[in-house]
Amino acid sequence: MGCAYSIDCNCIGDICAPRDGKVKETDNVGASEIGVFSPKSSYKEDDGEGNQPSNPEVGITRLRRVSSQFLPPDGSRIVVIPAGNYRLQYSYLSQRGFYPDALDKANQDSFCIHTPFGSNLNDHFFGVFDGHGEFGAQCSQFVKQRLCENLLRNSRFHTDPVEACHASFLTTNSQLHADNSIDDSMSGTTAITILVRGKTLYVANSGDSRAVIAERRGTEIVAVDLSIDQTPFREDELERVKLCGARVLTLDQIEGLKNPDVQCWGTEEGDDGDPPRLWVPNGMYPGTAFTRSIGDSIAETIGVVANPEIVALELTPDHLFFVIASDGVFEFLSSQAVVDMVSNFTDPRDACAAIVAESYRLWLQFETRTDDITVIVVHISGLTGATVGQAAISSTALRPPIPQVVELSGSESPTMSWNAKNQRVRTDISRTRLRAIESSLENGQLWVPPSPGHRKTWEEEAHIERALHDHFLFRKLTDSQCHVLLDCMQRVEVQAGDTVVKQGGEGDCFYVVGSGEFEVFATQEETNGAVPRVLQRYTAEKLSSFGELALMYNKPLQASVRAVTNGTLWALRREDFRGILTSEFSNLSSLKLLRSVDLLSRLTILQLSLIADALSEVSFSNGQTIVDRGNGLLGLYMIQKGQVRITFDSYIRSQNASSLMADIQKLDDDMQSGTELSMDKSEGSYFGEWTLFGECIDSLHAVAVGNVVCAVLTKEKFESVVGPLPKILQDDYRSRETSSDLPREPIRNIDLSLLSKVQLSDLIKKLGKEEQVLKEKKLIKHINASAGVPQVLCTCADQTYVGILLNTLISCPIASILHSPLDEPSARFCAASVIIALEELHKAGILYRGVSPEVLMFAQTGHVQLVDFRFGKKLSSERTFTICGMVDSLAPEIVQGKGHGFAAD
């Protein structure tokens, strides 16, 4: 990587730009995010000695004037860097997150690209800002504008870009605090920026967005992190915020579900959406999952600072491209995975679209929502040897070929080795998603594809399949998903002159052109008024399609599509696309089948979900042999459609062949050994489970009766996702045995008069719940009975269980009726009941935390009652600060994602 920045050297980028240096310009085609430089109107040439214009306001005025513009029709823009005579080709994409309970929530991400930046053709600027909190969108927009202005105004910008970047972050943070129009007490934004100066990158990061560069090493393309996420997962950041007074706990710990004294996190891979967060010493706020940001004035008191970590990197011909993105991308994708995806595309626009689509898919797979997702991809080409003026750099500035952390006084940047890597990505499903799967399994709530409105000919289906074959959105769909997708696509007939989608409107459909010709046009503001301009033409011969982003979120369209001739379109609705993605992941039919397998019945939903993803689908025609005698089965077969006839010898006595043994046991005891048996397995049944143990039954013969579709799970696939089955079953047995050394058979007859005399201490110690139970028991002594809080009669126990006897008759928890919204009077009654109950507790000096639909019960009297006091707390004489959940949380569940923001974001 050559030379890195040295604070004692002259700035590499302060090289005189050639007088004939030009920036490739493209036509202005609309309104988006990017400012494009116009040399004719804004650029003042230097004096030939490398001196830059002294007035930064020229560049700032231009930034404001051209603050919004579309990318050109081809979706990417190219600029030339005179110092080095190489090119940057870039594109971008920013997608609003999908929040089921807040469909109109604003995109809190923002970004800026200024090519060039200021008045030097060698300076170019890229930034991504990820807002969080109630006013996160305003914070990210404010910082996007002010940070650029402050950087250009800094007196050391041309001579010391590192110091200028550092000072600009702090200045912007102070300006945001002082701005009376934005409340940044519990809102803010992370910020990551890259200043390209000549052949040097200066990366400044505050937060957990990320920059990564691709480097060619032999035949491989390797991801090199240009920033390290600033979160409590980093030991240096964890210790720093603790010294500032922060409590670092997960939501489970702060709510009392896990021991707060045990640091129970290690890597993001296993945090299941519940990462460590920062809290003030005596309260349940702010709950930030990052350790640095701009804004967040309350979090600043516990160490969440705006000071950026800055690295410098000298570009070489081995650097192919760099990516800068919000953590919506890197939650489930590693830096290497992102680099691998970009490497598959020659156009950065296609790379951006692929990254956003894959990120979106993974969010829906592991969560019930998606984060805002923003990505900028910049290709580097034409870079050759050393830059002009590089020889002026002292040989002492030469560094190893890795990004260099630039140390600054007061920067709070730790002295760390860049051998450090970002945490591994999450691979665990969140508990919110697991609960949704459980609910679907129990209640059968499943998205149902609409009935095909138009039957398609095989030629039409083949055309749609060809059009979608290499499309980034549909590349990961399974065969069954593709069949459902074809059924969901509806025919739309259009006439010449019809407008299919309109610029500025909202679309919710993706279209494949079946026949006819369509033109894409946008209206741009030019000096002589609004002028429509045709950007592209779509035809069936080109296998054209459009409307990809409409499948992901409802955003005003950037262009219109109009029919030039009569034609046909095939439309896929956003609702159906999401249904296809989420239903395939939860794969309820496969999960139910897996649960029906005796050997797998004790596995968790998470394990079953991983196994369901590893299933393969096979089809058999009527009479086709599935397995013949002497040839072992491939694995566990679960019949999804049709019927299978199985014949085998009756002497089989494998304890793992439960699907066969059940039928054998139905036969008479005097049946002779060796008798051949035959049975029919119908849809929803299974066979071959013994193969997961590596066993083989040679006498088995299976043939399809009618057309049959089976989901197949091989031993290799099973072990690759969850491990060997014998070990899993053994671990489960041991955990159940050691969970309690008491007999499992409960005492059926209990003398109620003896309940108050039961001694709990020994039993509680054995259960490992002594501290928790005693704390709860002590608390309930102070509770007075009321309509919302039942009377406590006594604590009781048998040889297995410990309990609290309440003087109430419970009908059901509120959670059981929230599958559909309550009417307004009922919702008001429930909310008022909870408020009154909380007031009664507060009068008794008890703080009740953890209000949720699961702990609120309907009594037979009709009252809503609080019956779970695990999260209660006796208030001390000292003032206690806390944050109470909103009454609205009774219906929608709070999303506990790692994404930006706070516990109740």
C-alpha cells in the first residue's frame, strides 16, 4: 500500500493540478443527493505553484447550490483525479427500513458525495450518516451539511487534513448541541467519511458504520477494513466508556432476565439481536449500542463522544474499489462478503443494488423488520506508480502496507494495531423473529399467495424466468419460491401513451416487460424551465424489468415509465414479494414436519429453522423408485406432496426407525420374523430418520404413488448447521437431568393448610434461584391488593416447583388476544387499568418495570392485573431515575434490534 500519512510531512494531496485537468461531466437529470462540480462556473485555477484559493466560501456556496442531483441514466458517475491521472467511478443507494409498526418512518440515513470537494480537482469527499433516536433524520441531515462546511472552512484543511477532519467533527457536534431547532439529547447520528486527496484516502469514523477497501493479493481479492466499529464489543471502547461512568448491559440484563454482573457477550455472532448497550448509572437510558456519535448530548455524559478515529491509506494499483456503508449493511454481511459481492459486478450501480437486496433479505430472515440501508461503491481504475511529489515525503514516513491510525492529541483514538478485525456478523435469529415463528406454528398464521389472476402459457413463464434469471433480487430464491412468484405475477395490459409509474409518485410493483416498448423519462429543472428527458427504453427482447426498489419500500419514484406502444407487463406486488421471502424462511410446513420427527422434537426453533434452510427438495413421478433394496437412503425424507409406498422386512428393530417401528408394533405378536411388510406414507409423514445417525436399512424399498415431492435432509447437511445428532440429544438429556436433582413426579395431594409452613430455602438453593426469589418475596410484602394488583396469599412449593399464590382467577394474558387490534374503548380501558395499577404500586414505593403483554393478565372480574414482580424494584430514599415504556407498547412489541438508537427506538 506504499506510503501512509505522517503528521510531520507535507500533505500528499497538496499537489498542483494540471491546467488541462478536467472532470468528466454528465447531464443534470433530476433531483437526488449528489453535488456535481462544474469547472466553468465554480473552479478557480491555482496559480501554478500549488497554492489553493484562500476563500473556502466559493466551495461551500457550490455545495449548497448543487446539493441534489440524479445519477446519469447509466447509474454511475466517473471523475478523473489529475494527481495520478486515475479515475473514480461511483454509485450509491439508500433504502428506507421496513418497520411493520411504523410503515411511514423516515429514512434516518443520509449521505453526501462531492466530486470534487472544495476548489481542488484532486479532493473528493464521500460520507454516510446513520441517524438514530426520535430526531435522527434531522440530526443526520444537519451533520451531512455542516460537517462538509466546517471541513472546508478549517484553516488547516489544505495542509493537515487529519487535524482538519478531527476538528470538524468536534465543531459539528458542538453546533448540533447549540441548535435550538433539533433536540439531540436522545438523538444523534454516526458518521463515516472518506476524503480522497490525490492518491491518499483519509477515513474518519465516529460510530459503527464502516468503510472497507478491496485489495488484490495474488489471485485473491481481500477485504481490508478502513474503520473498526466503535461498540462495546471492542475491549478498548468498553473500558473507555466504563471509566466515564457508563453501565454496559444488554436489554436482558437491564430488565433482570440475565445476571447484570456477568459480561455475557463476546461476539456479535451470538448476540441474537440483543447487544451490549450504554446506560447512565441510575437509569434505563439512553441505551446506545455504539460508543461514539455526533449529537446524543445525554449519552455524551457517559463517554459517547464525537471524536473520530482517523486512518490514512496510500492507494496502489492493487486497490480495486472501496465501499462505505451504514451498519444496515454490515449487520449480517461481513466486510469480505461485501467485497466479494462488489467483485461480481463491473458497474458500481449493480453492486449497490445487490448489496442492498441481500442485506434486506437477511434482515427479514433474522428479524421482523429491516434497518435503513445506505451504501456507496467507488471503483478505482487507471492507478499506476507513484504520484507527483511523492518523493518529497521523508523515507521515515514509510509504513507497513496497512492503514495507519493517526494519533492526535485529545482525539481519544486508542493506540491499536490494524491487525484488529471487525466483529463477525450476526448469524442468530432475534427472539422477536423466533416468537413470530412460534406464533405462526401454533396459530397457523401464514401468508397465502393470491390465486393467479391470469393463467400463463409455458412461453410466458419461460420469458419471465429468463428475465429474472440473473436479477439480484431473485437470485437466492428456491425452486418452490420461484413457482410461487410466477403464480403471483399478474398480467397488466397497457395502451400506447399510458403512464405505468409516475415520477414523484409511490409505486408498490415490480414489472417484467412481456411485449411492447416503454420509455423511462424524468423531468429536470433547467435554466429555461422543466424539460422532460428520455433516459432509457425497455422492450421484451431486452428482457427488461423495472421497479426493483418498489418491492422493498415505498419511496417517491425518481423517474416515470410510459408505454410507447401497446404492450403487456407482468406485475409483482411488494406485499407478495415480502410474503414469499418471509414465508420461505419461517417455512412453516417444513418446521411442522421437522417437529413431527420424534428424534428432532426436542430441538429449538432456532435449530429447526437452520435445518429447514438446509433442506433440499426432490420430486418423483408416479411409480418411480425412491430407494431400492441394498441402496441406502440419502437422508430423512419428509413428504410434502403425494404418497410413498414402503416395503421392508419385519425383523427391523432399530430404535431410531420410529417411523417404521410404530407400524410393526400394530401387528400381531405371533407374526413370523422375516415377513415382508408394506405401508403407505402420506403427505405430512416422514421416513429415513435413522440415516441422521449414520444407520442403513438395506431391506427397504420405497416407490412413489402418484406425483411426489419430498424435502430431504442429509446427515452431512444436518451436522453442518447444528452438529451431530447423538451429541445434541445427549446434551439435551444432560441439561434436563442437571437442571434439577429433584424427582420429576410432583406431589398430587397437597394439604392447603400447610402451604404457609413450607420452608423454601433449601429448595430454592437447589434450583439456583435463591437471590431472585428472595428479592421478589421481599418485594411483595409491600404490595397492597387492588383492582390491578391481586392479593398475595403465600409462597408455596412442592418437590419440583416454587410459586406465589395470588388471590385471583386468571382468564388469559393480554398477549393472547393481540393477534388483531383492539377497538379504541377496549384499548383505553386496558391502558387506564395499567396506569392505575402502576400508580398503586408507586404509592407503595415500588417501581414496576418490564410491562409487556405477556405479564398483563385478564382476571375473570374483567380487570387487567399485574401478576409478575420479577422486574419490580423497591425505591430507596435516594432519587431513582428510570425510563418508562410507552402505553403503546401494550400492542406492538418493542423491536430489540442491534441497529442504532435506544432500547425503545
